[in-house]
Amino acid sequence: MTELPDWAVNLELEPHPEGGFYRQTWISDLTLPKSVLPQGYPADRSGGTAILFLLMPGQQSAWHTVRGSEIWLHHRGAPVALGLGGQGSGPIDERTVYVGSDVLAGQQPQYVVAPGEWQRASPHGDEASLVSCIVVPGFDFADFAMVEPGSGTN
């Protein structure tokens, strides 16, 4: 396991399948029945979920998409270069937004990724990046798709 920064050791993070480290911190008590969810949800979902997510310098998460809206909130360290690859069967036409605290430099302290948008993230600098990601309706791995690293998609 990559050695985490001293300030992150007590966050109880685990490796995430897409890369980086995470810990789920919140699951809404509200349950949304499948009948009120947009088409495509296979079952009921919580109203929302949140995780802490940390990427180390040089790490990049794999291209992935989730069925719900995902809100990224920057907390500490390097800004996150959030690559967005559109919607569809795989990422295309990547554009980048920077989730960070330096709004004068064009960074955004929070950013909402649309449902079904392909995304990947990496620290923009030599420090680890700590963010929260909130998914509404709540995240479930059944609503997650990922391009396997090394599959040829950049």
C-alpha cells in the first residue's frame, strides 16, 4: 500500500477499485423506491451517499461513470484535475476542470458531474488531494462502470 500523508493516516481509508483511497462517510436514511427513480435503476437506492477520496501524487483514477449526479468537494492538498469524457459507451473528447480552493486561478471548490458522465481524476501538483464525493441518488456498485486500466483508452 502506498504510504499516506501523516494527516490522512487517521481517516481509515482503503484502496478504491478505480484507484486512490476512500472511506464511505454517509448513507442517507431516506430510501428512494425504484418507482420514483429515473429509468435504469435496478432497485431502490438511498437518497445520497458520501465518501472521502484521496489520490496520491502521480496516481490517476480509472475512467468511470456512475448513474447518479456526483458532487466533488475539495478539502486539502493539490487541486484535482477532473477529466470529463462525455456520455455514452466510453469516454470521448476529454475536457478538464480543476477542483480546488484557488478560485482566482480558475479552480472550483465544488463541481457537479452529470449522471452518466465519464470521469477520471488526478492530483494537479506534487501533493496528495483530498476530496469528498457525494452521489445522489446514493451510490451503489451496480450503478458503476469502469474502463479497466491498460485497456487502450487514454
